[in-house]
Amino acid sequence: MARKAKNKGKSNLHSKNNSAKKKRLKIITAVVIFAVVVVFAFIFIKGCVETSKNTKGLVDCQWTPSYAHNASGDEVEMSEIYNTYYTNYKGSLTFNSDGTFSLWLSPGEASDGTHTGEYSVKSDDTVEAYFDDGTNTTFKLQRNDGEIEAITINYNDYEIYFTKE
């Protein structure tokens, strides 16, 4: 009988060691999971900050066509683009904070041809635009000391420059 009691004591000791190992394993697992969550949260927050830094001065502003260059790089009158009087030529470009944009680039009224879609800032100098009709284009951002001063859009053989209104 004394032998059974001695073995029972070893069994309890072995059980306590297993229990302690399981607790340590749970704690280590919890710490690792917490660390992974913190790292992903940091990456996400950094991504949001970078995005807002890249879009600063882009969103919630009214951009209007100011001038254009032809394929040779020469500045041309806006009327040349549509073969119409400049007073009839109008346009606007607006980027919204919800990731949508609208582009109106034609003579007449905005209701004559506003194009809409979604956009994504790809770098400090490019915005990828995805039109609702399925076409895509890239808008180029012209910066001066980090501030966006113009947005360039390729249209036929022209580069049209939009500036803040």
C-alpha cells in the first residue's frame, strides 16, 4: 500500500507539471496573438495615415481645367480641344473622401456629360481612376512643396491641367 501512495504522489506531481506547462503555453499563445494584432493594427493605421497624407489637398476641392498642352508640349487654347468657343467650354473634377470622383469635361452644361467612378491614390504623383463605364485612366498629380497644385488628364492628344478653383 505504501507503494501506491508513493506512485499517486508522483502522478499528482506529473499532473501539476502538465497543468503549469499548459498555462505557460496559453500565456505564450496569448502574447503572440496580441503581438500579431498590434503589428497588423500598426500597419493598418500607418496605411490610413499615408493615404490621407497622399490625398491631402485632393479631396473635397473643386478642380477646373485651366490650360492644356498638345502632343508637342506646346500650350494651347482650351477652345482648340473641342473646336468650340472657350466661353462654351467648361469642366470640373472632384474627388470625394469616400473614394468616388466626378469628371465633367465638355462644352455645355454638367448634365451633358459628367462621368463618375472610383479612384485610388497609387503614389504621390498618380491617381488611378476607374470609371463606371468600365474604362480606367491615370491622373497625374503636379506637386509644389508637397502640395497638389495641378492634376493632369490625358484627353486625345492633349494634356489638360486642372487647378483648384
